[in-house]
Amino acid sequence: MSINPLDLFSNAVRAKEIVTVLVRHGFGDLLEQLGMPRGWVRRLIPEDAQHLNLWQRIRVVLEDLGPTFVKFGQILSTRPDVLPEPLIAELKLLRSKVKAVPFEQMRPVLLTELGTEPETHFTAFDETPVACGSIGQVYRATLRKNGETVAVKLQRPNLKKPIKADIEIIGWLARLLHEKVEELRPYDLPDIVSETGKGMMQELDFTIECRNAQFFNALNPDKEHVFAPRVYDEFTTEQLSVCEWVEGVPPGDPSITPEEGKELARIGGQSVFQQIVISGFFHADPHGGNILITPDRRLCFIDWGLAGQLTRPMRYFLADLFAAISSSDPEKVVRVLNIMAVGKDRLDETKLEKEIGFVLRKYQSKFGKSEPVGEIVLELLYVFGVNGITLARDYSLLAKAIVSIEESGIELDPSFDIRTIARPYLKKLAYERWNPINLLKQNWWGLQGHFARLRELPGEIQRFFRKLEDGDISIKLKHEGFEALISSFDSGINRLSFSLIIAALLIGSSFIISGTIQAGNITGGLLVHIATLGFVGAGVLGAWLLFDIIRHGRHKKK
């Protein structure tokens, strides 16, 4: 494994904090597996770390490491396809306990993003935030141009650099875990962390959240009952967003009557399935905290930082998967999976079919009842993931969206059943898919593409042979499985370099002493001091090199 020493050095202070927190919560054995010194790790393991299980300790570690790690854990909680269910359950408990940054520190961000004094655009600006998160704070203000009340979201100052540093350290730890801990290799932690890190960096760009809300409003066919806050484009930047202020209460508020709750649950469920099945663009986290019910009993979806997108083939695959699950047919589920899955290893279909069958039998008696559909899909996604089947992240976002809307719907209406809501939308998707006119259109465009490629084929063959004749074709070979050998080779080169430096110090210092003796001056002088420093430096480096050789020798014996 290659680790950039400069990155490690620049993040050394933060890395030390992370290691200390890991040890404090009983992860000393894990650090020893990663090659860290046994003695000092053992001394730091606390006695009270034993009353929590592994997953609980992971959650507590993330909370102790601060907002970046809490946010990282919250994003990872949307990946039940690749992480174990007990860990997902703990990650869902993470809450960003973030203190508000004083407005004096937030004001420079507002000035920079607006390009002028706030009074130019706002007649009133409440400096006390109404909401605080790990990334931003929301304030209430009044626009000067039309007198409307708006929500102003500001990004915390100097956030990007520390978040990037934390993500680099998490990536480094993930690579170490993947290499050193064999039990964790099936989860492919480096890939999960890399993808999650990219998603987290995207959340630092508020323009993405604003575009998602605008895109939903453009596609939304039921604007009378469902909407997202209107965005003011002229103020939108990476660190600032301004949208309309929406007054409302969350689902479950006592002011909502049972009749209103039943109707709102139906409207919310229909909206989410319209987003997923028909539009292919959906709010990925419609839980109670992200839904407001206005005084005129409309639903407002807020916080569009997390959204999913499904292409037409992905939506058709989803319909086939739901049909296979509903029929309790493991073999059919495997056949459907083979169409869309991207696996890194050869698939053991027999083992996969058995595990899918176990999940389906577990829920078989409940298919006709109000059992949460999202939970069934989440459990199946995890089975797919541990069997080496990689599906697009949007599918796990989709399952999370279904779970969230089910929870919100049941809060509004205890008899809420998502199956009743989903059925007409799945029928609509089936009609779109098998409609003869649509089939002809899709096949016609497909044939046109094939004909275009056929016309280009002779030219491509001619270019290939010309390159072959001119010697311009090269073959790239990628060697895998040599990480340990490369690491040993690098270690050997480093030791050889140290040995040469030590030898150079000894020889150089000896020449200086020899020349001083021949000159008849051995009692002092600058040259004698330089030679002495050379001998001392060679001794220190030699002792360190000897210690390193003995330490690695002990690790190999184990």
C-alpha cells in the first residue's frame, strides 16, 4: 500500500486525535492489527469500553470525533446494501449535536457570498439561527425587494479544508483495514469510503441542493398539494442559499385531525411513488424532519441535499424486482439481478438463491399485510451486497426513501399501506414499458444506433490496421497481488537509504577528524564539533534502524 507521507504529516495532529479516540473506546486490538506499537495501545484501552457492543462503540467513536464524522456516519446509514444491519441501526441514531457558530463569525461568509452589505438585500435579518447542522446554519430574514420572509442558509466558515483532511484520514484507515483485517474485505471499505466522501464534498455545494428542489418543482404534477420551497437564484452560491420561508408542522403534530392525516399520508405516498416510478427523480430522505405540513394542509419537502435518480432501464429493473419479490420466487430474483448487477467476482448463484429465499420466507406470511416494503428491500440489498453484487447507490437511496415515507405515513395514518399506493404507479410503469408504440420507438432508436455503428465499422477496422502497421498499438498490463512484495521492497530501499546516510556520516566525520589530527589541532574548533555531530547523528539513525528491523522481525514471527 502506498501512503503519501506528506498527507500523513499535514494531518498528523488530527490523526493522533482519531487514534486516541479509537483506543479510548476499546479499538486497541484493531490498531495493533494495523501495525501500531502494542505497548502504548494496551495501556490506553479503557475498562468501561466492554459494556458496549462493537456497533455501539463505532457510533460513539463517530460522535466523539465531531461533526464531520457524524455526517459521514449519517451518509453511511443510507448504505444497507454494503454494511451490516446492526451497524446501520446504530448509524441511524447519530444526531449532529452542533453548537451554533456566533453570527460575528458567520457574517464574513454572508458578506463574501452576497458581495455587499446584507442590508442591501434584507430589511430584517435575525442573527439567531433557527437551525444548526454540521455544514450550515439557517436564519430567518425579510427580502427588501418584495417583503417576503425567506430562509437563509449559510455554510460554516473554513469548513472545506478540515472536512477534506478528515476524509483523507478515513480513506487511509479504510485502506489499512481492507488490507490487514480479512473479515472486512467483503465490504470493500475503500470503495465505500471513497464514494461516501465524494457525496459529502458535494453537500458542501449548496447549488446542488437548490437545483434538486427546482427540478422537483418542475416535474411535480400535483403542485396544489405537494411542493418544495421556491429558490431565489440570484442569491444561490456554493456557500449560500435563499429560499421561501415555509410555515408548517411535522407529521404527527396534534393539530392534524385523523381525517386530515389519512389524506396527507395518501398524498405523500403518491408523490414519492410518482417521483420514483414515473419521474425517476426522488427525495431520498422524506422522513418526518424533512416534511412540513402547511396551515392550508399542503405537503412541503425540504432539505434536498440527498436525492436519487433512476434511468428508464433502472425503473424497469425495479418493477421486475418488485414483481419477483411479490411472487416469493428466489430464482426469478436472481435472474432479474443478473441483468443489472455489476459484480467484481464470479457469482455463486446457488448460495445467493438460498439467502434470498430465506429473506422471502421470513416475510412471506406478511406480504398481504402492512409489513414495511422498504425494510424487505433493504434486507435484500444487504444480501446482494455481501454476495458481491454491486447495484447503483440510487437503489439503496430508493429503499431508504420508501422506509422514510412509510414511517411518515404511519405517523399520519396508522392504517397506511404503501402497497395500495404503489400498485397503480407500477401498473403505469408497466404500460409505459410494454406499450407497442413505445416499444417501436425504443427499437427504432436502437436500430438507428446499430446502423450508425455498422457504417463506422469499416473505417475503424482500417484505422486499426494502419496503427498496427505503424507500430502505434501498445498493450498495458496491470499486476495485482504484489502489494506485500512492493511494501517489502519499499521498506528494504528505505533501510538501504538510511544505511548509506549513516555510512556517509561516519566516513565524512572520520575524514574531518583525520584531517584535524594531521593539522595538529585535535582539541577544538568548528570542524571537530561538526564531526562530533556527524557521529552522534549516525549513532541515533543506526539505533532507530536497528529498532525498526527488530520490531518488524517480531511482527513476521507472529
